[in-house]
Amino acid sequence: MSALDDRLATIFAARDRADMAPTIAAFLEVLAEHPDDAQVLYEVGGSYDTAGEEDTAAGYYERALERGLTGETLRKCLLQYGSTLRNLGRYDESLAVLDRARAEFPDSESVQTWHALSLHAAGRSDAAVAELMELAADRIRTPDLLRYEAALRGNAEYLRTVDREQHPVG
């Protein structure tokens, strides 16, 4: 881990979600020293996001993505940016970002869950419930749920069909 990574982790660990001003100030200080660092831009965006300043956060997330995030940080940034866009009422953009996240991180339950939340916010509740039912069928492997796996998948497909009829593509 680099000195910069250590510094970012220390700032993040000290954050107080009820008072993000000190965290924002600390990350902005690091950003002044590393203005083009994708990780730093992501952390600044995340701190503004946690503070409820989604408009500001979105700009930092965009800049971080332009600078080339990779791996787990890319996954987190795409999820958080997609969520922020949803909170701003920019549903189509939110879904596009989360579609990218799903393509790049197909095994991420958090990405799938936030994608479903954005579908719901966009007025596509049938597709959202279908997605969550499929996630449950794929990931929850208890005897109780396994008994109903075929029914879960069948109902999820039915809901996807309803969504396609209500929201045709193209």
C-alpha cells in the first residue's frame, strides 16, 4: 500500500457520517496535491455524496471515471455514481452507469441491488422485483428458498415480460 493509499484510508476511517465537513476538507487537501489522481477524485466524490451533496459528488465521480479507475474502486465508483444519478432523478443515466457496472462486475450483489433500485425509481417496478427475485434465486441457497426456486424464476420471467410490454426497447 502506498503512502497516498494509507493517507486516504486514514481519512476515510476517521470520517463522521453526521459531520462530513472535516472529511471533505481532508480529501480536498489531498486532491490539491494530487489533482488528477482517480482514487482521490473518487474519495472526494464519495465524501460529498455521504454529505448529501449529490450534484457536487456526481462531478467528482465523472472525473474519477475519466481518469481510469480499475478493480474494486471502479466497482464502488460506478455503484455510487449510479445511485447518485438516481437520487438526482437522472434515471436513464443511472441505469446506463449501473448497466456498465453489471457488465464489468456480474457477480456483484450490491450492483445488482442498486440496479433494481434504479429500475424501481424509473417506474419499472416489475423489472426491479424480477431482478431481486433472480438475485435471491441465484444467491440464497437455503432449503426453504430452494424449494421454490423454479417458482421464483418463473415469476421473475413473468415480471420481465410485463416490463418489456410496458417499456418496449427501440
